[in-house]
Amino acid sequence: MAKKKIGIIGGGISGTALGYHLSLYDGEAEVIVFEKDTIGGASTAKSAGTVCLFDDSLKNRYWDVRLYGFESYLKMEEEEKGSAGFDKTGTLVVATNEEVEKVIKTGIALAKAAGYTGEYITDKDRIKEILPDISTDNILGAGYTADDGYFDGTMISNTYAKKFQKNGGVVKTGVKVTEVVVEDNKVKGLKTDDGAEYEFDVVVDCTGPWSKFTGEMVGLDVPIWHTKAEAFFLCPPGKKLDYTFPVLKYPEFYGLRAGDNIFICKSHLSMDLSNPMHAGQWDPDKLPATGGTDDYFIDFLLDQLEAKVPGIVDSGLVSSWLSYRAEPKDFWPILGETPVEGYMLSTGFGGNGVIEAPAATRDLAKLIMRGESTPLLENWAFKRLL
Amino acid sequence: MNIAVLIKQVPVSNDVTVDPETHALVRASSEGMINPADLNAIEEAMLLKEQTEGKVVVFTMGPPDAEKALRDAMALGCDESCLITDRAVAGGDTVATAKVLAAAIKKYGEFDLLVGGALSADGATGQVGAMVAECLDIPHVVEAAGVKYDAADGDKIVAVKKFHDKKLSIRCALPAMISFNFGCNEPRLATLRSKRAAKSKPLVTYTNADLGLPLDEVGIGGSPTTVVDSFSPKAGRKAQMLEGTPAELAKKLYDLIEEEKGK
Amino acid sequence: MANGICVYAESYKGKLEPVAAELVSAAKEIQKTTGEKVQAIVLAEETEGIVAELDKLGVEEIYAVKAGRDCSQQDDAVSQAIAEMLKKIDPSSVLIPATPEGRSIFSRVAMKLGCGMTADCTEVLVGTKEDGSYYIKQNKPSYGENVFVTIITRDGFYPQMMTVRPGVYTAQEEAAGGQTKVEYFEDIKVGDSKIEVIEEVVAEAETGSILSAEVVVVGGRGVLEDDNFSLLEKFAEKVGGAIGGTRPMVDSEMIPFNHQIGQTGLTIRPKICISFGVSGAIQHTEGIKDTKLFVAVNTDEEAAIYGVADYGMAADLKDVLTEYLAL
């Protein structure tokens, strides 16, 4: 049987995970990942990597997606320490209202069902033991587990790329796809900026914030908006914390430790697609590696920290960055087939790529290799947006 | 001691390429930041301010959005700021730029000390500081590693500077200009509160009309030197791979390091 | 009419600096086209030894001022004397070493003469104007060497002054000498200075802080294996470098957090950077900028670090380090 030829555009978390999952179909697929810069270097590198057991980043409805991601990375770490950049700090998810409280409690039940620990704490002194700098005024309680933490999206992408290459896959870095060849509404291959041409049966767009431009190459309007993910690295007063700062989740922002510093980022669900300060359609190529945050973020964060984590409000601002999360209007990814035959999408993860990519690309690989759909592919299909 | 700090807003990224057709510069991003060595100068100014009181005024010449760099400097503790912005002064070389900065400092008030970063991350000429000193007819020490001030010394300050294989203590009469090397101290950080406070600190804007400099002394027209072309480096950015046995590679590494150290 | 290619013969403690010979060689390249004389200016406490060294480099004219005192660092006074010298010599171009001293003195000279100065040239070429006269094309790097620009001194401004980066031109070889015209400007004095060197001690290499260190040795994940880290420490000591590291090294507590490089850590700008076992994920390479020499050692030939390093060695870091320490 002829091998299935697949081209993947984009070497971030989604592209490398897809390459890896396709390479598990022993010898059936011939796969090339094209990355215009470095593996896991763009928006993946700016991901906080918080694949936590029960935060609010991904609805409990998709618990299996979350668990598959988390456990994939734990296994990576078991195989080679550091290969997923795991920092096991635990996670504290703060309940500011009853609705959030309910979601956290559900998450804890699900985590326990999978064999992990988790507790919902209402004793405010205990919460302060875990995070001494927090204010426990105006909170109902907090969910806590010591079993998780955050991962490093860049390291994971590089590990996936290595495993994929070991299984015979090809990674081309520093190569930009300039044209996707389509005949009679069917993908034939693609061309790159080094003058090379490739024939493919399937081409998958894994370019995240670039998907709008990638889609234009096949005349497809990929309905992706960019929301701003603004982040600060804070140097705590005294330059060093004397406790393990856990991944900290509020509905408005989240934090985690980065060495002796604290990384704080505005949360995904606080974004309003109709507010031009929050969302728009921009050119990710123009994003600087650092800086780029708007002034309003200073006020936002100052107000948030004064009310919620006053112990770190006088931290020094070490650096900041701005990242674009790519997402459709309903904030769910776009996965699978498009009106162009052979052209598939694995994009629009909206900042949740590190959580969702393992399960999403596992299912997408099955669709590509076997033509079999899954509930996840159906939920996240492109056609829902047409 | 009243201190003037001269800063420059430089691109966050030096990722600049040259359009092969037009030879125009193509910047990956327009995001600006305070030149890194200038942060070291601000830190020295802050330490002196803590010791001697007095005020610290930060100056920059640039487009209107260079206000951001001034606000950032005030978030680090500078008290006031002065932005010189005018199409007439834009595009000047080091000589033309130094004249404008010197005129602005003179107009703003009396200063005991001028400080700045030794080299900018973009142009890296390292000339403007000494040129401003010349315009104001004051002594200068450039590329210093630190400064010591003892009130008992009166109108003198001591700069510390590494020169060849020596560390020099250089006593200099005030007023003076001192520029500081990148990394010579650990600059303090702004906080969210100091960032917010900086928004309401004073910012004075000067145009060339305020400074009263003749048009043939400033900007492109007042620059003795001019950029006529730009091009990409001959070699790409890809590393040249060295081959050989580990012993041969070690020797090559040794030679490369020693050669660079000798420069 | 301005004429002559004049080299500033920088000296240190009575000896000519090696860069002066490089600049003479650059001047001789210009001379091939313009036919002007190659000149040198000397200003030092004692000048005889320096003049003798210059003579052997085949300079045609030497102009000297004997300061009679050690005026190192007194650049307010020195620049005045040099400006007066240049007014008398009236060269068409002046080549100055792009060194701390060259920049410091000649920035003031340029202002005094109103002539401008181009910084840190890596190439000086001769161009011809429409009227057949010559000018110098001054090529210099910008934006951390990502771009090179050509700068010229505009018509009517003389001399054309530029600093030239040390190590770019091959030093002029010494010859018999004895052909040089030497002129002392007895009437030019180094005036009073507001600057005084009050202490001079031997400087020690900065290795405690990776921010101010000139040489930084960076370890990545590859250093975590075996006793590679102790090899790295010995190497750093040998080259007089500070140790920086990527997150795995900080996580394993081999180095303190304030020695971590990358987006969660620091941006460093050392002159020389040598990395071992660093793959070059963006968080790391963003943290190193403006190095003059960057050598990366990593077994993986495809490692991203080779996209930013100047030289690469696809070898086992343990082998290279062991051999280096045996040198």
C-alpha cells in the first residue's frame, strides 16, 4: 500500500504533537513538519504551560482531553527528566463565587477518580499556608492539589519533534511554506521559500495565530481572532520567595513561579472579543519577543493584585510580553476537515494548545489515517462555524 | 546634587533586515525600550540621589512615542523628564544630536552631573556623551564601571573605570558627564505602583524652536555624516561548523577565545 | 586643501598599541587609490619610543606632541591639543582605533572641529566623486551586526573622521624604517585638565556577575549528566568567565537563579559566550545579545543554537572540555 503523504505547517505544540501521533502508524505515513523559525518557538514558547488538574482553563466537559494531555507529559518526564519541563508546584484555584466553587469541586472529583489527590479548602489559614501572600477576604475557598504544576511548551514541542524524527518523520526548520497547491478543490502539495516543491495527500495547518494567513493560501477564510495574552514576570519583594509559589488561578488572571520570579498572565476567559483592546486580527509576525503590553494592563494587574495577592503587589517588573491567542468566536479549537479536500486544520486552541494538543492531534491522526471521526472531532469541527 | 540622565529609546529587537531592492531597513517590530546601558546610568543616578538628595531629570530626543521611555525612567525613580521631539532634529548624527541634547540641558536648568549609558544597543557609537560634554565645556569620563561621591570632596566626583588591565579611580571636577557600561550595576526594577505614579510625573516637551538652534546645525541637515546605503552582512547568521577530533576542536576553541580577548 | 590619511597612534604606557599597525594598513589601502601620504599623530608623555615604532611601519609623516606628563584619561585637555594638531596637519581623513580611548578623545575633537565622526567601521573604502575627487565610504555594523550601513562625510566637512574596529585589518608589517618625516609641534601644549587619575590597581576578571562579565560560559541540559558540570566550572575558571545557565541547571540548583539566562531570567551582553549542551530554545537565545564571539558545542547538528552562534562544534561537550583543560 502506498504511504500516505502528509505535510504539517507549523512546528509548535500542535504541529509536533500531530507529527508524533501520525508517526505511531508504523510506516503507513510519510510526514514532514515545516517550521519557518524554531520548534516550539512562537506562541508555544509564550504559553504558561499550566496543564492543571482542575483549573477553569478547559471546561470539565473535556476532562478526558485535559487528563490525556497531563498524563502524556508526565510520561515524557518519566522517560527523560526535564523533557516536558515539568515544575511540580501544585495548583491553587481560588473560588470567588459559588459558580466557580462548583466547577472546582467537580474538577476535584474528576481528578480523584483518575487517582490524583485534590481537596477543596475553606479554612482560610490553610489557604494562607499554601500561599502566604494571598488575601483571603472575599473568597469562598480554594481547590488545591500538590500533584500538578506547569510544563514547558517549547521543551515538549522539541521532545515531540525528536520522537517523531526517531520514528522516521522529517522536520524542516527555517523553511516557510509559501504556497499550498490545490487542484479541483483538492490539495496536491505545497511549495516553500527555499524553492522546493512537495506532493502531499493531506496538508494540515497547525499555525495557530498565523492560521488566517495560512488559510488564505487555499482560499479558505479561517475565522480566527486574536486575543491578547499579556504577561509580566515579577521579582517578588526581597527577590526570593521562601515558599513554593503554586500555579495560582483566578477567573481574571493566573500566576506561577518562574525560578525565583512570578509569572502573571491575564486569563483567557476574561477576554471580550468585541473589545478592540482585547481582540482583533493582527499580524503575529510583528509581535516582539518581549514587551508590547498596553498601559491598561498595568492598571488591571495593580487592581487585581492589590485585592487578591497583596503580598506581591510591590514586586519589581522584570519583563513583559504580549502573545496572541488564536481563537474562533466560540473559543473552541478548529480541528479536522475543511471544504478543501485534503486540507485540514489543527488550530485555534486559544492559549490552551499545550493542554489540548495531545488529545486533539491523537484524534486527528486517526481521522487522517483511518477516516474515523471521534466525538472531539465532531465538537470541534470547522463546519460548526460555517 | 542635580543630575541629568540622557537616555535613548532603542528597538526591543535588533532583528532588522535590509530590503534587497530598496536597501531600506525592515524592522521586525517597532517596539521601543530604554537602552540597556542607560538603565545602569539611571541606577547610578538613583544611588547618588539617595546619597545627596537633589533631583534627577531624564532627557531623551526622539519621536513623540519616546515618551514611553521617559515614563519608564520615571517609574524607576527619575523625578522629571524632558522630551525633545521635532522633525527638524530627527535623523541627526552624533554631532547634531549632541548639540540638541546640550541645548536642552542648558535650557532646562543647572545640573551638577550628566550621566548616560556608554553604548547604545542599536547604533553603538558611544560618542554622544563626550560630545555633549564638549558642547557644555565640561569634563567627561566615558565607559565607567561606577562612581563614588563624598560631600567632603565638594565639587569633585570619582569615577571608577576599567582601562586595559587596570582599574582606575578618576577624580573629575563637577559639573561633569559620566557614561556607564552595561552591566556595571544591577538596575532596580519598576513596580506596578511606580509605573502608575510615573504617569503623573512632569514631562516637558521641547521643539527646536524652544531650543533656538539654527536649522543647519540640527537633524539631517546639521549632520556632518550621513548614511548613504545599508546592506546585509556577508555571512548569514548560521554558525560556521567546525570539524575535527575533540583535541582539535579544543585547540580551535582556545584560539578563537584568545583572539577575541586580544581585540 | 586637506590632504593625507592620518592615523591616531594610540599608545599605552609609552608603547604603541597593536591596533595602530592595523590602522596604518587600512590607511595604506586608501593610499593605493588616493595617492595621499600616510600620516600618524602621537601625543604621549614620552614619544620617542612610539615614534620609532611607527617609523618601522612605513608611515610617511609623524606629527608628535610631547605632553611631558601622564595625561591618560585627561581627555578634556588631550582633545584640545589633538584638535590643534589636526588643524595644522589638515588631513583629508583621520583613522582612529575604535577603543575606549579613541572614542573618548575624538568625540570631543569631532565636536571642536565640527567635522563629525563615524563609529566602529569594519571597512573603509575609497569612492570617487563626479569631479574626480575621492571620499571614504565608511562601513559599520548596526543593530547588533544584523545590518551594515555605509556612511560618508558630507561635502565641505573635513577631515573625514572615523573609528575603525580593532582586529579587522591585518597589522602592517615592520620594515627597516628611517624614511619617515617626524615633526614635533613644540607650540602645542596639553593644557590643564579637570581630570586626575588618583588610583590605579590591577583589575580582576569579573566572574561573580554574569551581567558585567566579558566572558560567559553557558551550560544547558547536557551539562547535567555525569560530572560535566565540574568540567564546565574548571573551564570557566580557565577562561576567566562567569557561568550562566538555562532553566534545567537552575532547577537542579547547580547555579543560582540570578545566573539563569533567557526570558524568565536575564539578558546578557558578554563579549564572548561559549555554550555547552544548550539546544537553543527561544527562551535561552533571547537572553544572549550582542556577543562578539559566540561558540556553541552541542552533539545535535540540527540544534537551534547553531542558528544564532558564530561557530558550532557538533561534538560531545565532555570530550571538548576534557581536551581543553588538558591544553
